[in-house]
Amino acid sequence: MTTAVPPMDSPFPERAPTAPASSGAPGATTGAAAARRPGWERPAYVALLLATAVLLLWNLGASGYANSFYSAAVQAGSESWKAFFFGSSDAGNSITVDKPPAALWPMALSVRLFGLGGWQILVPQALMGVGTTAVLYAAVRRHFGPSAALLSGTVFALTPVAALMFRFNNPDALLTLLLTVTVYCVLRALDGAHTKWLVWAGVAVGFAFLTKTLQAFVILPPLALVYAVCAPTRLRRRLGQLLLAGAAMVVAGGWWVAIVELWPASSRPYIGGSQTNSFLELTLGYNGLGRINGNETGSVGGDARPGGGGGGGGWGETGIDRLFSANIGGQISWLLPAALVMLVTGLVITWRARRTTDSLEGMARAAFLVWGGALLITALVFSHMQGIFHEYYTVALAPFVAALVGMGVAMLWEERGSKAAALTLSGTLALTAWWSYLLLGRSTGYLPWLRWTVLAAGLAAAAGLVLGTRFGRRFVLGAAALGLGAALAGPLAYCLTTVDSTRGGSIVTAGPAVSGGRGGMGMRFFGAGELPPGAAPQGGMPQQSQQGQQGQPGQQGQGLQGGIRGGGPQGNPQGGPRQFPGGQAAGGRGVRGPQNTGGGPGGGPGGGLLNGTKAGKEATAALRKDAEKYTWAAAAVGAQNAASYQLASGRPVMPIGGFNGSDPSPTLAKFQEYVRTGKVHYFIGGNDSAGGEGQAMRGGPGGGTSSAISTWVKANFRSTTVGGATFYDLTAPLNGTSAPS
């Protein structure tokens, strides 16, 4: 950096040099937090948090229960403390979800306090988004000032996938918050070699593990390496601090694992997603190495991975460009190129700094290394993992991208008097405008005027930043404001589209649907714009009336309902719906996915693997009748189907085979025992070709278990049609005497 104190006309006058410190004395570094706070900072900070809250809470109830798989577990946890602790799918504690339960706990507590409903489930998620913005602001502000922090917070809040996932009930919201807290704590630890902050970072990682297992560990290598090299204390102390942080991580994440593994398997729920009723197997297999190499026994796609270049099997081709692909680009990559440029720029500007972080330049470089390392390693894992990969996973990248953009722009603006800095800032803005133009063009008919406006404004602002010295300070500030608007207009539009529509099921994306597809589920199997049976369409669903779905006002059914809207981004400009295997109508190229009122995957009584079913009033009434006599009002193959009936009736419904119908839980013998002892009232059948018992996927012994249970029930119990679904009364065997064995 050319100077430790910026010029007076800089919009970043609050940055101050870090006080010198000895390399071995903790707390000697004061950091920029000691600098005078400008009068505008607090109002701007409050406005940022309020705007983020409004964005995340607006129209929140439109998605109802969102992902019914997790909502059912939340409902179960609100009724049973045992289900709360284990993360069970039902209050009868037959099986857990396929993740640790930490992400379910805040939502379950909310439901305990305020009752069951979409708002009660999703408000905690939205508040986590506000919290992530606040932590990110604090992390960037400490050494780069409030202007940089304000920009970082704004970029994060307007990242489309963040606007989606902090309004949804998947674990990724809490994971992203905890990863941001981890980076914040590491930066605090680096600023003076504070042991306590490094230990708190370990605690945050431990709870992130209890949120989404091994994904919490992805960012650890760069963070640990930067601390080991750059912390301003002797090497032995640095290594000892890292060991203490590791111990804190093990304790914070391991206590629950130890209890679960030591708890007798006969008195706890089956560990969903595993094939041996073991959380360790789930962690290392289905949720661990299987995500990397694609060998995920019991997963949606099983082990079948077609050959050919790129890998990735049924979850799309892998490669360095995966994050820029048609499906994923609009979720996260709007400012990803800019973040990469800012990372390189920040390291170039600070390359002369001392190794340790006891100076402003050294701390700034460490910040770029920490945020940049977290971004690069996570992006590389996402780009090359061959197992299950959904577009919304990329929300984990959002705080890293936002921090790098805020820090890098702040440094370049401070150095804008040099030709190199001005050209870099201008070129980055032009690159961002061009990339936004391309991303906006991927959605057929979606705000066609916006992409040209963004491109023109971005290029004009880029030119203004280079020529600004000739026209004065006001001209430069105007060009900067125009450039900022151009850079954020595209993601803002995607965010507004996201909050103005319903999002439900297991596979959701932000913004409108896009043409083409690389990197999303089934793109190799089914081609661009197509989806496998039961999968949710890209881009979510158009907003519809929520009355009467699943027996709850304001509740989003997980099936696809309604018809295709004509024209524009929400309709098929070429005409009617395309039909895919199993009879599902789905959006084609550039089409927002329609809804489907019939049976089969994703809708109607047949249900579907990824989107559940629609529980009508008749089915709901049947499940509630005499429900107090049974542990489970019903059983159904697949957690999404079971969840839909459970949420509609408020009574436990056993998900046979877990999420995919492929877990060996319960065994046929165990299910027969449940029936003999009168613990299950109904078995809800489904469409053999698509939903219900037909959804047990290859890849694990549970598929056979689910099929065996279905076959036994059909052969031995009376059936009736209730609201379009087949109900088998397990208290009424065909022989008319007692339950068969």
C-alpha cells in the first residue's frame, strides 16, 4: 500500500493503521476498530440490517412448509424432546433425517413457542440471514472500515442463492452463518494471537459439523495454514493454539455424536441416510466421501454413474466452470469473477507486508488469504464433487465472495490515484457488467431491457472511473454510484423474483428458470432443461393460491399443481408443457416449471421422491380419526410422502426407507411387529411407476425392504381409496381375524 492513511477525499477515511505490536504479546494489536466511527456509520448499518430483514421476511409465508422433509422433523421435534434431540422425522421416532439435527433445533423451538406454520418455521432462517450480514459486516469493518463493510453486507444480502436459502428450511442457512462466524473468529485471533478467539472458531466449526457434517471442515485447511504462518507469536504457541481450537471443535461437534453412538440402537431412531444404522457411516459415506467420489449407497441416483468426460454422473458434469454453468451461474456467480480479481489485487497490493499480522498491511493480507482461501477451496470442492450436488449448496460461497468484493474495492478506491488501480477497478466493473449481461440473457423473456441497461451503465461507469481525474471528484463519485448500481441490478432482480414466488420441495433455485443446464441434477441423464421423475423444476414455481393444500391455510403442497402460465419468464413461449418420464409436466428451456394436479411424481396422491404429495381433506380426516390409539397414524414409503401427510394431519407418519425409500428401516419383521402390536393404523400406497412404494431407489438394501413391506401389506390387508390415495387399514387383515405374520 502506498500509504497507511488514506487521502482526505477518500470515502474510506475511517481506516487507520494498526498499532505496532511485539510478536509474542497477545492483544497488542488494536486494529482499525479503534478508529473514530463516522457519524453516518450507525444509521447505514441499521439500514443494511433492516433492508436485509425486509428482503428475507417479505412474502415469507408464500412457500408454506417449504421443504416438507425438514418441516416434518421440525414438527416432530416440537412435540417430542427425543425427536428434537435426534432429529427424527416423526414424533414416533422411527428414523432421523439424513443430517445432524442442529439446523432443526431453532425451528423446532420456534414451533414449540408459537405453533406449527410456515412463518414459525422460516422466520428463524431469515433471522440467520440477518445475523450473517451482521457478522460479515463486523469482520470486514474491523480492518477495512465501514464503507467496505457496508458494501460487503449489501453484496451478500443481494446474492440470489442467499435470498433463497435464508427463506427456506434446509440446513445451509445455519451452516453459512456458522462458517462466517468461524472466519470472523479466526480474523480476531490473528489480530493479536488471541487464543480465546481461535477456540471460539473451533466451537463454531463443531456446531457447523452438527449442521451439515463434513462440509463444515472444507474451509479449515486455509484458515489453519494462515494462522500457523501469520499469527504474531512464536511458532510453538501458534501450534498449541491450533491444537486447542481443534479440541474445542471436537468437543462442540462430538458430544452429540458420542451420545448417539453409545445410545442403544433398539431405543433410538434409525439413523436416516445410513445403511448400518450408524451416524459415523452416514458422515463418512453418504454425507462424506460419497459426495466427492459419487459412491453414495442409498442415494437418489444410487451408484450408477454413466461414463464420459467430465464425470459427475446423474448430478451433472464436473469441472472448473461448474459454478458458471447455466443452472448455477445465476445463483452465485454474479460477482464471483470480481471477487477473484479482488483477491489477486489485494494480495498484490499487500505483498510487501511483513509475514505477521502486527501491521495494517499484514492484517489486510491475512484477511485476503483467509476469505480467499475459504472461497477457493470451497469452489474447487463444489466444482469437482461427483456425488449429490444441488445449486443451493453454493450459498456457502456467498459471504466469501461478498467480503472479497468489499475489501478489494475499498483498497482499489483508496489507491485510485495510481493508473494501475484505476484500470483494475474499471476493468473489474466492465467484466462484472458483461457477465451480468450474459447471465440475464440465459432466462428467455426475463426483463430483456435490464441486461442491456446493465451492460451500458456498467461500461459507461467503467470509462468514467478511468477518465474521472479529468472531471473532478463529483464525476468520479457519480461514476462509482452508477457502476455499483449496474453491478447489483442483476442479482437484485433475481432476489426480487425469488421473494415474489413460492419455493417448495427438495430441489430449489433462485430467480427465473434458465435455458440449458450443466451441473444440476439429472442434466446428463435427461438433457438440458429436463428433469428426472419427481424432481422439482428449475427456478421454483409461480405463486399460486395456497388455500386447501395439505389441509392447512397458507401451506405449500410439495407437489406440482396448477398449469403453465403463458409467455414471459414464467411461461412457455412455444406452447404447452413438455412431458417427462412418469407423466410429469415440467418446464422446458426458459420455462418456469408448472404445477401438476395429477398423480405421479411430485403431485397428487401418488406423491414423489423429491416433492412429496398433496394430502386432501379426506385423507387428513382419516389420519386424525382415533390417532391417539396409535404410535403412527400411518406409514408411507419415502420421507417426503410421509412428511406431507404428517404436516397435514399433525399426527406421526412413519417414513419407510427414509428420504429415498432406500434405507433398511424398518425391516419387514420389525414392521410386522409394529402392526401386530397395533402401533400403525394405515399404510398409504402410491403409484408403483413413480411415487409411493415405487420410489425406493437402487443403491442400498432399503429398496428391497421397502418393496417387501409394500408387497406384504398389499397381500394381507384391505384397501380403500381416500382422497385419491390408496389406504391400507392395518387393523383390518383380509382373513378377518388377526394381523398376519
